[in-house]
Amino acid sequence: MTHTQEPLPELALLDTAIVGAGIGGCFLAERLAREQESAGHPRSGRVTLFERTHRVGGRLWTVRMGQGPNAPVADLGAMRLHRGLRRVLDAVARAGLTDDLVPFDFGRPENPVHVRGVTLRQHELADPERIPYDLAEQERGLAPGDLVRRAADALVPGFTELRRTHHTAVEQGDAHRAARTGAAFRAHLDRAAVGGLPLRRTAYADALRAVLGTQAVALLHDTGGYDVATSGENAAEQLGLLFRTPPDAEYVTLRHGMQSLPLALRDRFTAAGGSLRLGHRLLRIDRAEPAAAGSAADRGEPVPRYLLTFAREDSRGRATGERLRVHARTVVLALPPGPLLRLDQDGLPFTPGLRADLTALEAVPAHKIFLLYETAWWRRLGLTRGRATTDLPLRQLWYGGTCPPPAAARAEGPALLLAAYPSGPATEAWNADEPHSAAREPDSAAVERAHRLVARMHGLPGLAAPLLARRQDWNRPPHDGAWHVWRPGHDPDVVAPRVRRPLPGEAVHLVSDCWTPDPGSIEGVVACAEAVLSELARERGDRRGHRAGRHGGALGGRTPGTVGSP
């Protein structure tokens, strides 16, 4: 089935042009197209979604490892949710995928942890006699999760109790108590400081070192799978993310991979008359020419406000030499900072203030290497599903991959292992192994190295080589990172609203997980898209009010401080 229409005519006029078909663009496009359909507007592609690549999903990307319907699938990008992410679960339900939610095994007590040359089981990490770390007396006997909570309570007194009370209130539907505890946490956070420096201006790694011993921080870094000891992330925002995550979070994923969510939203969008244009790279945005506005007014048509210029690219990202120009009344850029900064910056929506705000976030690199083996050899070691961690360059491994196997608990046949999932500085150990473009077959050196490290970690020197491999480097074009984090000194409650609408009085909006307190999450991007939808609704109301007032209707003119008619 094709999801595109015939080529747009040069200088087509759209109600809304959305650029970027990741989860944010697909979510927004589906909602707007359905609203127009419900309002009885003709199915004429008045909402169009443009995407540079030739696929939908952005950093939600699911691939099949092998041939046939029983071949395992792998999530190259986002791979899990938890039951506390209510906005995402509502989007899953809207897409008709609730029945596809299945448990996601995050960690099991029998899974291995290989650090400093010693292999432990996860349930042994609280045993000071087993771990190869010399913890301070007050830290001995604490598992990594306990150390994190100890640090959080030291940095923000009362953190653990506030978090528990908050999530109990959420589960019980007590919105007033949940709001009160959330506000209390933010007040505590604003008062917190490390060495006289506000927590919001402190890097998370520095905050940990201020309240935990050196060996405890090393334990968290080595066993947690993420490079916390080198993290430049805003400490306040990292603790905010921890606060919003339920203490006993139940993780789930989608049976056929996380990309099935944007694909389902795309299908609903095109079924409602929306138009999808793949292989269109936005070059610049300008205000519409006065002649175009005058011509539309003479015909009694809506007046265009913006002119978008696109370059066409083939499926391999090569320029075709074709250009396309379209007019739109509203523009939504569903793009993270990197692609935004690659637009022509003498066009809209760039200002010195926006350029400064785009530097408030840092892109985090990450790699994934999947290896498909002839059998699930890890079952012989008593391992079934979930995560293992190591201080080896692999950093994280996931038995069975990221999605449930197509046939439940298959004992025979090919089985998938997410063999390496390094992020942050840990990716540097792999960069020299990947001379080719991202998400292609990895070179033999990288495969052999990953396989060798997997065999070493599990004490299996004779482990048979994998049948197939797949790799994704999220720092290769057209991507700039797997997710983003807020840098110290920036407050998303201040920065995010002005980035979502960088030009007051203009109908140009930005959507991304970046412009929320939860960068790097699907929940964040859905929250951002919902905020922009509310702004668009206000714009439509202002335009209707302005037109009614101009023609003597019951409604008055536009409200001070809001957007008027174009």
C-alpha cells in the first residue's frame, strides 16, 4: 500500500505543513487530520507531513532480523515504556494497539553483571563480600538502586518519601495530592545545592560525587549500563526524571516493535485524508510573497503566510536535484536541534534567542549491535530474558533482543541478542569499527569484536559465531544522537515554552521530546505535541474571533497577547 499522493503542485497551499515524521510529527498529523475530517473539511491533503528519509518513525525504528514471519524483530531505537506514561498509553490506545502491549523484562536477579573481571548475578550486587568495590562503611550492603536513592535523599531531602507518596496518589486517582507532592518536590529541588552551587547548575556526575564515595559512583557507572560517572546532564533534571518514574515501574513494549506506533498513526492520518511526502528535506522557511497573499485574497481563499522550500532525496539520502515549494498557513517543525540547525538560518524561525536555546540540550550518542545466533545458547546458562550489564565496551546486553520472540519461549531455532548497547563516551570504543553508513550490515571487525566480548563475558570461548548482525549508530547522519539531556544551568520550564513557539505572533511551532522536562522519551514528545495542539486551537479561535469581529459578528476582536488573523 502506498501512503503518498501524486506530486504536489508547485506552490501548493496547505493549512498545515508538518516537517518530520517521527513519533511527534505522526501524532500531531493524525490529530489534525482527524479534527479536519470531523469538522467536515474535504479530504484534500490540507495537512501534509514531510519527511527527509524514506521511512516513518524517526528514532522509533524496528527491523526484521532474517526472513519469514517468524524472524525475530529488533528495535534499533526506543524499545520500552512503563505503565506510568499515561500520555503514551493513550496514544497507543488511539492507534488501536493496546492489545499489542506485552511485558518487557528489564532486569532479572539471575542475570549476570560482569565488572572488573568478575561475573556476578544481579541479586549479588548488595553483597559487599562479592562485589569488587571497596565501598565506604555506610554504603556497604547497598545495591545500586539503594545507592541512587541514598544520593537522591542527600541531594533533595525527603526525595524518596515524596516520590512514594506522589505515585501512590497518582495510582489512587488523587489528583490534588499528586499535584501537591509534585509541587513540594519542585520546591525542594529549587532549594537544593551542591557546594553552594544550585543543583540545576550542577552536572549529575558531580552531584553524585558530592554525596557518594568514589567506589560507589564507580559501581553505579559500571553496573548501571549508562556512563553516569561522566554525565554532563543537569542534575536537577535527572532527579526530576527519577521522581516521575514510579518506584516499582512495570515496563512494557509493543509486540511487533515500537515503530508500530508511528506506523499506525500514519495509517490513521492518511485514512483521514492527510498527505505523506517522503524524501523531502526542508531547506528553508520564508514568509509568503505579497503577490501570493494578494492573489489568494482576490480568489476568496485563505491567505498563505509561509513559503517552504524542499530538496528531494532518494532512498539513500542523495539529492535528486529537484526542488519543491509549498505555501502553508501554519508550520510545525517536528525536529530535534541538529536538523533544525541545518536549515538556512537566514530564514524562519531563527533568532539569536532561539539559537541560544537550541544549545541548552546535549545530544547523547548511542550504538546498538544485534547478533542473531543459531540457538538461544544463554538458556543453557539459566538465562531467559532481560538485561545484563558490564564494564566491557558492550555495556548492556538484552537476551532475546528487545521484542518478544514470535513463537513464545522457543527452545530451538535462531535467537536474537542485543549484544552491545553503549551510550555516551562508551561509544568511542566502537567508532573506529564503523566506516560505513548507519544501520547497514556492520563490518566484520565490529561483529567479531562484539561476539568475542560476549563469549568472554559468559565464559564461552567456543561460542559459535552469529548468523546475522545489525548495527545502528545514532550519531551518524541524518541523526545527531539517540536522545538529549538538559545541560546544567537551563530550566526546561522556562526554555521549552519559548522554543515551542519561537516567534511570537507567528504560526510556526516546534515539536520534539527535547522541549519538555523528559527529553529522550516518547512521553516527552507526546506532551510537547499536545501543548502545540492547544496553541493551534487557540490560534484557530483567535482567527475566528477576528473574522467575526471584523464582519460585525457576536465575537469581539482578538484577545490581547494572542495571535490574530493572518
